[in-house]
Amino acid sequence: MNTTALPTVGYTLNHPRLQNWVLEMASLCKPERIHWCDGSQEEADRLITEMVSAGTLIRLNPEKRPNSFLARSDSSDVARMEDRTFVCPKDPKAAGPNNNWMEPEKARAELRPLFDGCMKGRTMYVVPFSMGPIGSPFSHIGVELTDSPYVAVSMRVMTRMGKDVVAALGTDGEFVPCVHSVGAPLAPGQKDVSWPCNETKYICHFPESREIWSFGSGYGGNALLGKKCFALRIASNMAKDEGWLAEHMLILGLESPQGEKRYVAAAFPSACGKTNLAMLIPPQAFDGWKVTTVGDDIAWIKPGKDGRFHAINPEYGYFGVAPGTSEHTNPNAIATLKANCIFTNVALTPDGDVWWEGLTKEPPAELIDWEGKAWTPGCGRKAAHPNSRFTAPASQCPSLDPSWEDPKGVPVDAFIFGGRRSKTVPLVMQAFNWSYGVYMAATMGSETTAAATGKVGQIRRDPMAMLPFCGYHMGDYFDHWLDMGHKVYNPPRVFCVNWFRTNDKGEFLWPGFGENMRVLKWIFERVSGRAGARQIQLGWMPGYEDIDWTGLDEVTEAKFDELMDVDAKAWKEELALHDEFFSSLGDKLPRELPLQRELLERTLDR
Ligand code: OXD
Ligand code: MN
């Protein structure tokens, strides 16, 4: 091994703590060599060429999809693994029932032997990355050590990565150390496989020392450690301690034909169309209205000097679910994917392009599926894995907001919370005030799909869409949210939406996609103090006449009434489910929340 372990050409490293840590980790993991990523195009091209030769990446047809690649993971390594994800503060009560807790010394004792020699025969890539624009007061830096070149090049798409980040650290800047290994050392002469990984998997977070250790998986949120691990689980801890919010939210801009601009941040559980909403194109009848994209998955939100919350998207790219993305559901995403992308576990067409379920109405006559097998329509298998992904640079998104890299963030006027609910929850409502808004967000739920659990229609509580991502006790998290409402003079108004309500035949009542603009416009007008609303038991709700229906006949007044119906009996049952969830949080549940619940129950009787 090259024990000097210093970066090569054009790199200024003058940060002894970083250098010593890299050396210490190298002596544990024992890689064949160390490469400090500079983040350049040449470097990415070289790593990609090596991965193409090794069979890890397939180069797509450059005429159809320039500079884009397909990766096929091991068929056992296809998703985030919640049951192997651990949060390891000293006190189990700090992790809460929402996390798998492991005592930190026990976790270290289990990790050490796994990491000892785990990179033998491989390169250790040092990946310095900034979550947020380099130098912004919102941003935080991490350094990921990984033995996966796929992770190194994906991190270059998903974060600001390379030597500028090390320069920003100066001689003593803070960074979150992130260690990642696929856990597949190579013996001398041993032939590599195209997607190395290990059956044993650990994704461990140490909130007190702000460290991340991930072993055994090369996939997505398990391996691209800037995203869920850092920007949500570790950052939620930083945010609690420092007085800000790290949230699982998209951020979008809404601009009226008169040039008035508002920003909203919206939380939805996975698979509720977050990327589609973030890149929405308004219907034709909304001529002059613009929706712009700041981020599609994560928001870091801090109180500003102007008494409002400001938000940044800490990411630099999109790691989106491919199936269901089409010219109809999300034309901006399709345009974003035209070049410079890495696709993982989608299908390959005979002419060297990609395909997934929902991309076109008719599937191609033949494909190579995500596992590399020949595929024809009607063969009974999915061509793309349901969790197949694209990794795309944000800069390619046609709806990108001009302020998306503003180091001061964008001011947030509204928070939207949504889930997938076939019954009970109306299309849209506005909370009466901040504490009630926190209650609504804290009791958010989503119906499970057959693919995830085998049981359709069960409701999983997913407060603020953060259940898998909050790096500490959910009760403390609610308390922090309640507190944060008092850290600004003018907190964002809070809304709940549900695009997924169905009629008795199980058909969706709401057309969704671009038509969601009608609800966004109502929200825009509400925060501007203009739109009408009715006060009902649950909150403020639009009447039929309060929504702009120009160009849409499909939603009649009767259908709208069905979409907005509040059934007191169903809501009483819903409240019982809230109780069940709240009781799981024990004495950490802030008192305001049961009080809000009580108030709601009494109101439902009126
Ligand atoms: C994601 C998720 O991958 O929320 O963004 O699961
Ligand atoms: Mn997400």
C-alpha cells in the first residue's frame, strides 16, 4: 500500500486531522491503494472506463443517451435496508422506538472485525463532499471513504464533490467521517464480480460523534452516504442541537403571471410522487404560472434574520425511482435524463437505451431485464426492478429554480404534508395554527402497497415522512418542531394533501400530476391572504368555488365533495390509530399533541 496516502496532482491538503483519519482507516481496511477524488470530469471518465471494462457499468448508446450508463446490482442488493440500519447513541432513549438502537461500543466491536482488511485488493476512494453549496452557512461537509468506484462517481452527481471541498475545510474545518465498504476483499489474483457486496450488512450512525459506518451494500441510501445517512439521520441530530430542521422534503417555487413568487416545502413518504410534484408542469389553462424546482427529496431549513424560514436543497442531483416516470407523469424528469446519467436496475433495449415499466404505454418487443436476462412482454416478470433508479445532475432539470444554489436559501411560505390514503383524508386542508399543523404532520400516514408488505391498505404512520430517517427519538423530534415554530415571527402555513383518495369502485377521484397545480395555486393564494376557505372541524378547506377549474371538466362539484368529505365516524377511528402511535412514544410525547387530539375529537362531535 502507498502509505504516504497523500492526494496527487493539483490538490492542497493541509488538514492534519483529515489526513490522519484517512491513514488510520486505511490501516484498518488495508486497501491496495488510496485515491483522493478531485471531482474532475477526467477522473469520472477514467473511473467509468474502468467500470465499463470490469462489467460494472454498461455504456448506453451515445446517440440515444450520451455519456450515460447502466448498472445492474446484485439481486440481493436492491434497496435501503431499514432492519440493518442502526442509530447508536449511548442512551437507547435517545434513539427512540423509531430506530434500531445499538450500544455504540457494541456496534464498534461488531464493525471493527468486518472492516479489518475489508478493502484488500481494492482502491480506497477518498470522496470529500459538501451538502449544500460550498461555503453557504447552510452547508456541511462530509468525507466518504469507499471501495466502490460506482459510489465515488454517483457521489459526484449527487453532491458537490472533490478538491474544492477539501480547500473549503482549510486546516481544521469540521467534516462528518463516513466509512463505506462493499465488504468484498479480493485475494491476490481473484477475479472480481460486477457488483461486489456482502450478505452481512450494517448501516450505523453515531449521532454523538457524528460518524457513519456502512458495510456490505453498494446500493443507494445504504452507500451514497451524503443522502439519507448524513443529510437526514445525522443532520437531524445537528439540527436539533443547533436550532434548525433537516427534513425529507422537496422544495418548489410557484410564480404567478404577475411575477409574485412563493416557495413551498413538501414532505411525502417514498413512492408518493415527490419528484413529479417538484418538477410539475402546470396545465395549459394556467398560462403564465411557473413551477420551479429547488429540490426533490431533502430540505435543510434555518430561521433567517428576516423572521422567516429559509431552505436549501443540500443535494446536487436526483436519485429518483425510474418506474412510473414518463413523458406524461414527469416530462421535466424525462428531459433531465437525456444525458450524463447512471441508471441502476432498469431494463436495456436492443438499441442500447433504457426502459422501465410506465416509460411508454407499450413495452418494447424485447429487452434485457434488470437481472441481465432476456425479457418479452407477457413473460410474467418486471423488466425493471420496482426500486430501479436514475442518478441525474440537477443542473439538467429544465424547471430548475434560478435561486436553487443561493447560499442564503429560499424563503419558505408553506409546508405541505401528504400521504397515500384511499379514504378518510381530504384532498387538501390547512391547519389552524402551527401546533395543530405539527399534530397533522405528526399523525401523517400512508397505506402500504402489496409490494412492500404483502398487506394492502394497512396504514403505516410516517410522521413528516421521517420515520425511517429521523436520527433520534420521534417524541423529541415533535418537541423540536413545536419549538421551531417560535424561532421565526412568521412560520410557514401548514397544509395536508392527499392525491390518492378513491371512490367505492377503487378508482382515483383526483387526476393528479399537472392538475395538482390547482391545489398549489389555492395554497399560493392562501399564504398570500387571498383565497377563500371554509372552517370545518379539521381545518380550513377550499369550497368548490375556491379552486381554479379552468380547463378541467373532469372534477365535478359532486366529485369534489367526495374528495373533500370528512366522515366524523371514520375520523374517530383515525384518532384511535393516532393514540396507538402516540402511546408508542411514551413520556417523550410533547403534551401539546394529546391536547390537540382532544380538541379535534371534541370538535368532531359538533
Ligand atoms: C428515497 C426514499 O430513496 O425516500 O428517496 O426512499
Ligand atoms: Mn426520499
